[in-house]
Amino acid sequence: MSSSIGVMRSRVGSVDLSTGEIRYEDTPPDVVRSYLGGRGLNVAYLHRRLRAGVDPLSPENLLIIGAGALTGTGCPNSSRFNVTTKSPESNILGDANCGGFFGPQLRYSGIDRLIVSGRAAHPVVLLVSGGTVRIADGRTYWGMDVGTVQAALIRDFGPEVESICIGPAGEKLVRFACIMTGVKNAAARGGMGAVMGSKNVKAIVATGGGGLEIADGDGFLDLSAELTDYLIDSSIIKVLGRVGTPLLYEVSNHLGAIRTRNSQDSSFENTLDAEVIHEHVTKMIACHSCVVHCRHRHAEHGEGPEYTTIGLLGANLGIGDTVNVIRLNDLVNRLGLDVSSTGGILSWAMELYQRGIIDDGLTGEPLRFGDYDLTVRLIKSIARREGFGDVLAESSQAADALGDPERKYLMAIKGLPQSDPHDCRYIKAFALGIATASRGADHLRSRPTLEVFNLPPDLLREIYGTDVDHDPTSYKTKEIVVATHENIYAVIDAVGICKFVCHGFNSPRLLKYEHFAQLLEKAFGVRYSVEELKELGERIVDLERVFINREGVRRPDDTLPWRYFEEPLPHGVAKGHRIEREKFLAMLDRYYRLRRWNADGVVPEERVAELVAPWGAREGSPA
């Protein structure tokens, strides 16, 4: 790796809630150089400091909140931060990426990364300001929903503060509780809110006042302005800025690949189309430094719904009434629940009831797809862990109690319900991507959307560095497609920029490695080549795999829900498509070889040694 001409500083505050001890340190420069920030540095610390086999809801687990390397610099869409832990939902890697305004404010407060361990004796709030962290009494806020607690924190600590918090679901240790900031931004996947609740932390409040040192201020401003102009001229950015992510619903529905009634069906009503949703929108708003403005403020006085909500709480539950889906969106946000797992677990239970596997003796009432009032009751009972909701609050770990011990009807991988409303039986790269993703059934680790665009061979060669099969239904070369997207998305999460403005997520023409390298040099005086950034992405992906290998993940875990193999899609362009098991396994073999993992999906020891080498001679990671 070439030498840098500057050093990126990354300040860490480590809080032990059991003892009250707070320590500060700067991350070693070689580690920053190797993992950048955000998702990268978070997993580097998690792997180093957390031993294998820890109960995710025990005081020993770590909760790591870290901003991206460019977060808060003001370059386009640089708002993102990651929350990383061992997941109480999947029992492997928990990691969630989030936007809004908290990430920049955390950096302005003088701390880039918080590492929280232990458990407070009573509810607390962590206050970050002036480069220090303070533990304050949080009992006043316990029991408040997300909107109420954030308003109270502004009242008590000033209008300039930004916070992350949990709702009632996090307090009750619901295994798919999320961490919220603002009205709708969520660090959602994997039960981050349950870990925060297990530590008795209601909220973390950041007060800025400081700033970020920029190496070449004028050059950075000029480059940011140039990139902003470039992005706002993009057709996809213009569409996202007008109607937001619901535009993706229509694409999946047209293909016959929108997950409907727990993926038993694959086509649903047009009442959830983007233009119909847009009739209820009063204003499009943005996160910090955003050029897209994809967030909806709606007539019900909340925000959303996004594509994931429309799919998972709409079509997936058989609910087509537009206003009711918007109201469900607001409900899960207020309670602090992950919308993807909420929709996935509810639809699982509804199908089990439909099939007679469970009955009123367990549920207390009939479970029917399309019943809005029932869905409201179930969501509230989950957040409070009351009655049947207490069973559902266990997420995939409720399989035995729900009479589906093999999880045959659960649309999940590695214990994590699928986050994307898109059914993967048609686009084979999507299937491989969710099967191998480090945190479970996940569309944000690879999401090879370019597969549906029928791009010309010369452009595909430019994107992937080699010839790839442009047919989305083919199994050939999809390991190259998935790995390429995984690598750049890991870098995007490490620099702290929103994927919506980055290469490969919705377009092949947006920000890519070259732009990240330019921004890092102007901001911090550090030089990366394109190849070095690609290697950095591989390093993050490999270290996440090392972490889940350490927790027991092997080849049999890199699979798909039973339905994707056994039942063909019934509608549209995708009609008749399923995943052919032998071809999938061959695709998995090629993926492992490309990643240089062994045939069981394990990262070799020599590679593990390379990944931890930046820590130098300091004590090694826990066994």
C-alpha cells in the first residue's frame, strides 16, 4: 500500500457502563488507513475487542457507533454512520447504516466513534460534547416513544443537539428493535435497539460546536460543488428527489417479483405505486448535505414510507390501502421496530396460521393477511412483549414456539428476515448476494440492481473489469457481479456517503472509487489509488466473514429460504423462475474461489493474519 501524505485522525470514546469508566484514544494510523471509518473501523474494533460466543444481550457485548471517514465534511450526502454489535436477532454480526444528522454532529462533538460496554444500573443518556462523554440519568425518558423522547432531549439539552434513541421495543429487548434518529432514520437491521436497551441506554445525545480540519479547504469545496452539480444532473437522482424510493416498488411489481403474502405470491396492487404514495406527500426533505431529497414528509405528519415499508408492511402482509400502510410505517417508527423484520415475522406467522400449523390457542385470535387492525394490534403487542407479541418479539428464534423448527416458511437467512421486498428467484445475482451477506438476508451488502438494466457489454466490462453475462436469470459470472458490488458498498459505508449517489446502487454513472480518492485527499491529505480502495473493500468484507466464521457460520448457512428453491414465481416477466439448487451451489463455489475462502466458506488463517496486522504488536483479538 502506498504511503499517505497525511494522517486521518479517528477519536474513540470507550464507555464501560458497569463501572462508569470512560477512556479516550486515537485509533492507530495504520488501522485507520486500512479500514477508513464507519462500517470498516467498527468491524475492526468489534472483531478485536469482542470474544466469540458472547450473549448479544449480555453486558459483555459491545455497541459501537462510528461515523464514516467523510461524514460531516459537507461533500455530497456525507451523513452516514454505522452501528455495529453482535446481533441478538441472528446471533452473528449486527451492523446497520444510518443517515440523518446525528453522524455529522457526533464528529463535530469531537468523537468519531463510541464503544459502549457493560450495563448501567438504571436508564441513562450518554452526552457527547467537546470531545468528552458524560453519563447522565435517563430515568425520566424511559417509556417514551421515539418522537416524544427526541422532543424531550431537545427541550432539556438545547435545539442544536442531535440524538439517537430507542423506543419501547428497545426497552423491552425485542430482538428486532432498532435505533432511531429523527422521525424515520433508523439503524434498523439485526436488533441494534435491543442491544442498546440491554445496556439501559435510552439515548445518545451529541452537541457540536467543533468542526473538522480540512487539509485543502478551497480544493475540497470546489470538488464538492463539482460533484454536486454532476449528481443533480443525473436522471435517477431527479426521479428519487421527486418521488423517493417507492419508484422501486413498481419495478419489482412489473417483473412479478414483489414479495406478497410471505412470498407465496409475487404481484400486488398499484395502490402502493410511487405516484399514489406521492399524493399524500407534503414535502420532500433531506439528510445532512444531501443532494437527493428522497425523504417524504406526508399528510399524516410523519415521514415515509420507503420502498421497504411499502413492500414489507404492504404487499407482504396483503395490505393495499395507501393510508393504512403510511400509518403502519409511522407506528413502527414511533415504537422503534425494524420495518423489515416486523413485516417478515408477521407474514411468517400469518402463513403458519393459514396452513393450520398454529391456531387461536397460541395467537389468541385469527391471523389473516390484509387485516390492518390486526396488524396494528400485533405490532403494539410485539413492542410491549404482551401475549402472542412476546413470542413474535423473538424473531426467527421463535421457530420452535411457532411450530416451524426448520424455518421452512420463514423468509430469512442466517436468522435475519429478508430486508428487500424484491423476490430473488428471478435475478440470480440478488439470490447469491443475500445468501452470502455478512449480516443475513440483506440487500444492502451487494444489491446488484444493474442486472435489470440490460447494459451493453462494453459498459459491463468497464464496471466489472471482465466480461459478465448480462442476463439476470443466468447463473454464470454472478459471483463477479456480487463481489464487485460488495467491495464498493463496503467502501461507501466506510467513507460515510449515502449509496443513493454512488456507483452501482441505482446507476453505473454516479460516485465511484476515483471520486472517493479525490475527496479523501482534499479533505485529509491522504492518498489512495483506486486499487487500494478496492483492496480496502475486500478487507472489510473478509473481516466481517472472519467475525461470523468465529461465531460458527459455514457453507450450509450461505443458503436461501426453502421457497426460493422449490416454488416457481407465479406472475409477470419472472413467471416460472426459481433457484435451481445445483446451479446455486456451483455459483457459491465460484464465489468462494473468487473471495479466496475455502470450500466451507472460511477465511484462511494467513488472510486473517493480514487483516489484523495493522494493529501491530499490540495484544491480539479475543479468541
